[in-house]
Amino acid sequence: MLKPKENYLKILNGEVPEWVPSYTLFPNPDDVRSCPNVLIEPTPLSEHRIRRGGKDIWGVPYVGCDEAAGAILPEPNKFILEDITKWRDVIKAPDLSDIDWEQLAKKDIERTGIDREYTAVAYNTHMGYFQLLMSFMGFTNGLTALCEEPEECKALLEYISDFYCDVIERSIDFYQPDIYTMMDDTAAWASPFISMDMYKEFFYPLYDRQAKFARDRGIPITFHNCGKSMSFMEEVHKIGVVAWDPAQCCNDLDAFKKKYGSSYVICGGWIGRDSLLGDDVTDEQIYESVRETMNRFAKGGGYIWCGGFLGAVGDEKIARKNAVVRRAVREIGADFYRH
């Protein structure tokens, strides 16, 4: 039987796995060896995430949101950049030249408690260029800046990219990642935030620049993009992206599956909505939703489970339903390819 890491990487390589795994960001404290992959970001870049709030390396203040399971977001109405033409006075990349990247990588990996024989490391450095610009300025000013001051936006984004690419070059080989992860939420549920022309002009070249670090090393690339982002995700497939999370149901995922088969992995394809949202939803109803999703997307490989119920921290009803989801995914996924 394959180890969880081996099974996970088999899917990313376009092969049919032994079972359907779950996409995970953090190790399972109850059974660390059952965790197929974990996300690791160099600590100096992600301390605000670890602390569940505080200022990030650019000075953006983040706050936790208990109503959304403790997720963090830029503090509302606390934007640090009002005028894009003044970005050079405000946005200052930190000096990380004194960091011992080899020792940092060792500590960051040890902190997770994973066994690398069983769990893959997914290396990431930031949440995405579009999201960073919006975190600096807010959506109103950020989107306006892209339209009114395109050259200043490009200069800022290239400055940010220079910083992250320098960090990647210095650190990636010490982390020895099994997976290279990129992120950028460029869409909402109903539609993208920007046009494809704008995507290609401002952001795609920066993704390509980063993806080259993984391509040169033969590391599979995954990309996180929420919302109705299928057109964008088809575009980044050209630079080597082989898996998309969370691949939400507002996209035509049946068409995506038909087009790419097992060569481009869907991590998602499930949503807890309608009757599943009720407090009285039965275990069998949840099981059936999991079974239906796997039957729809997992045949022939190319599918990783990514989904659960989102609710407030400490909500016991949400915790109960998520426990059922995990159990259903484990039990149904374990036998899926044996029939």
C-alpha cells in the first residue's frame, strides 16, 4: 500500500491513485502520518498567519474572523496605500539578508511535526499579487489604480515579485519541497474581479516567473484560486500548474474534467448548500453528497477532495458535520478505485 505522500504525488503526476485523498493545509494532530501534504511558508513571511493576526511584512494589519473558522483578513478600512503613485514611499520590502535559510527551513519543517516519508511539503511564499495589491489599497482603490495607473501598478507588482523571487531563490532548495504552491484569489463566486486581458497584462507574467523555479526543479505546481476562476486556471496550466484548489462549484467543472481528464487535478467540486446546511442533515445525506461528488470527478484519477462546512469557531453543529464529511471521504475514497 502506498504511503499518503506517494498516493498524493501520484495524482499530481497524472496517474490513477490507490485512493482518493484530501487536500490538507495543516498536519493532523491525531495521526500525523495520515496527512498527505502540508503547506509551509518561510516563517518571516507568514508570522501574521501563525499568530492569527497582526501586521504582515508589508505593514498591512490582519485580524482574525471567528465567524469564518478563525480565518484572517486585512483589517477593514485600515489600508496602508491610498495613492498608487506614492507606493515607493509606503511599500518597503524587508531586509532578510541576515537569515540563515538552511536553519530556518529545518525549523519550519520540524515545527509541523510531520514525517516527510509520509507527508509531502507544499512550499509557498505569499497569497498572490492581486490579493497583495488589494490588501494595500482595498478593492475600490486597487481596481481603480489598475485602470488609471497601469504603469505604476506594474512597477509595484514587479518590485514585490523581485523580493519574493529573491526569497525563493535563497530558500527553496533548503525546504526541498515535493510541491510548489501559488495562490491568488482573482474571482468572486459570480464572476472574476478582472478581465482576462488585465490578468495576462499584470499578473500572468509574475506567476510564470515564479513557476519557473518549480519547472526547473521538476516540482509539480498547484494553484489556489477561489471563485469563478476557471478561465484563469486554464491559462496558468500553460506555465505548468497541474492542480487547482478549491475548484468551486460556480465553475463548469464537468467541462473542465472532460477537457483535462487526469492531467489537471480538481481539488474541490463539492459545496455544503441547500439541505446540507440544515442542523438536522443526516449522516447518510452527507455521505451521499460525498459519493456523488467522487463519482462525478474522481473516475480515472485527477481528483483530490477539498471541502467542508464553514462556521464560527466553537460551533459544535459545524464540527459534527465536518467530522461526518471527513469520515465519508475516508471511507468512500478508500474503496473508490477498487471497484
